[in-house]
Amino acid sequence: MGWEAVFSIVGKESMEAMHGAQPINTIALRRSMLTRTVLALVVIVSGLSLRWYGFPLGLPAFIVKYGGSLLWATMVVLLVGALAPRLSRTQIAAIAAAIAIVVEFSRLVHTPWLDAFRLTTAGALLLGRIFSLWNLVAYLIGIVAGVWLDGRVASVGQDRILPRRGKLNSQEAGSTRE
């Protein structure tokens, strides 16, 4: 047995130990990252559209204000998932909730440079300007919506790749009834 074979076996065993004997599906991870990124971009466009065109279209202030906060939290869920695709949806939701809470409570901190940033469009969209506990409610709903959306899109993608077990059509089951 040559050194290449020894290193190959040792390397394989250590890789299996690190990953629980299941190979990492890099294609699935990339697809998940890409899907979440595209969804996040759609949510960003939706949020910006709501903020810019909501009032001119006659939407109530409540919908424009808290709809934007809801979409912001949904975007955070999708971006966290895109950046850390190996995390479970529960872990992604927890990180998104922590980010939302930190951002909301950061509005209670006032320094000249931070207040100047909040007056810019980017600062207002990323950090907001005024603290509100109602934003936390909107964020919670947005996080739940983001996790639900992520799960729905992931299940649709899996159905195309791997059909669900236990669901057979009449031909696969051997039925002759039409």
C-alpha cells in the first residue's frame, strides 16, 4: 500500500467524521444560496416599491410603514439563509430576530454620526429613524413569513429533484382503473 492510498483513506475517514458520513451536496447549497438571494432581491424591490409608491397609490400609512418593516425582516431572513445555507430555518430565524432586535434598539442610541447616517436614504432603509415596539411585531411577522417562504420554495425545488415517497400515481401502483 503506497503513501497515496494511506493519505486517501485517512483523508476520507476524517472527512466522513467531520460531516457525519454524509457528503456535502455543494450543488444544493449553491442552489439554496442563489434562490434565497433572488428571493431577497424580490423582497427588496417589493419593500422599496411599497415605501416609494404606497402613499401615492393611496395605501394606508399603517400598511406602508409596517409592511416595509415586515418586508425588511423577511429580507434579513433570506439574506442570513443565503450567507449561511447550512443553518436550519430555526437558527436562521433566531439570527434574523437578533439582528432585528439589535437594529430596533439601536434607534435609542444617538450619536452625531449615527443620526447623520439615519437621515440618509440608506440609513433610513437599513436602520430606521424612530424606535417603536410595533416594529418588533412587524419584524416577527416578517421573520415567520420569510421562514415560511423559504420552506415553500425549498420544498418545491426538492419535489422537482426527488419525488416524494409514498405518493404514487395509478400507473406506478399498478392500478388499471382510469
